[in-house]
Amino acid sequence: MDNKKDNFLKEFFKERKTVGAIRPSSKSLGNKMLKNVDFKTSNVIVEFGPGTGVFTRRIIEKMNPSANLYVFELHEPFYKKLKKEFENDKRVQVIYDSAANLRKYLDADHKKFADVIISSLPLTNFDQMLTMRILKSAEIALKPEGKYIQFQYSLNARKLLIKIFNSISIQFTANNLPPAFVYTCKKK
Ligand SMILES: C[S@@+](CC[C@H](N)C(=O)[O-])C[C@H]1O[C@@H](n2cnc3c(N)ncnc32)[C@H](O)[C@@H]1O
């Protein structure tokens, strides 16, 4: 097992509910998550739950030189690693705080809206009140035509997401362990 996978498994056993996966997501799931992001027009990009950074590195490769990326990670060992890895990229803020507090960080930088939010949070592991708080904070932060892109290992999150977002399209990839669904949610 390579280092990043080994690391992930260790952290999963320490904090099962928060980490929510036994290994980092596959390239195929990353492709599905990022396929619907228009990097040319996205200036404020947000990532919830980067873990070891499998999606983060790809977002950074694709984003505009003038765009900003806000990355929220609540598990300290993951946060510390990513903070160090991206410390020289001024476009990237790695934040040791809950995704529920997104608005606070956008306000501090005078950013009115996020263009897109890419989330790996294990939504159905959380208490439903916390999930709704996080989704509401995402919806409030997004621009009117913004997208919230979320993967999950089941279709159970649909009933939560539809309470907040007006339209949801779902894609599936079997090339991930476990296989995963990608929800692309729009405000209107
Ligand atoms: C399923 S892992 C996904 C990691 C990585 N993006 C991937 O796909 O391999 C979920 C991540 O969300 C983080 N997390 C859980 N609750 C969070 C919260 N409220 N705010 C920010 N991050 C959170 C966990 O610590 C974990 O790293």
C-alpha cells in the first residue's frame, strides 16, 4: 500500500465518522467530480473535505492563475499536511475549520460569492442538523447559478440535498472503492 493510502486508513480508524472513507478517491471519481466545473470562469472555488488532497491537486492544476481556492479540512493531520504542501501557492487557503463556517472566510476576503463548491464530506455520517447547516451555508455562499458538487457512496443523500437545492443531476462511477455517485446540485 502506498503512503497516502496507508495514512488514510490509519486516520479512518482514529476518526471513522469524520473521515468517512478507508482510502482516497480514484482518478475516475476525480474526473467525474471536476468534469462539470468551468475553470475558465470560476474565480472563487471551495473544497470541503480534501483528506489527503487527491482532488485539491487537480483543482490547483486546472484553476486560473487569478482564482482563489478555499479548502476546509477538520481533521488536523490532513489539514497540517495540506497546509505545508500548498504554503507557497498564494491562491490557496487551507483552513482548519468546519465547512459550515465558509461564509466567515469569504466575508473576510470580501468575496461576495463562491462560483463552485466541491465536496467530499460524508454527509450521511453526520447528525442531520449538522448536514443541513453545512448545506445551507454552501447554498448561501454560492452565486445564483453556482454549483455544489458532492460525491457519496449511496443515493441516500438525495433527500437531504433536494431540501436545499432546486436541481440535482447524478452520475455514477464503478471505478472507485466503493463505487460512488456524484451529485451536481444547482440553486436554480
Ligand atoms: C471521505 S473523506 C474524502 C477525502 C478526499 N477528498 C477523497 O475524496 O479521497 C472526507 C473528508 O472530510 C473531512 N471532514 C469531515 N467533516 C468536515 C467538516 N465539517 N468540515 C471540513 N472537513 C470535514 C474529513 O476529515 C475527511 O478528510
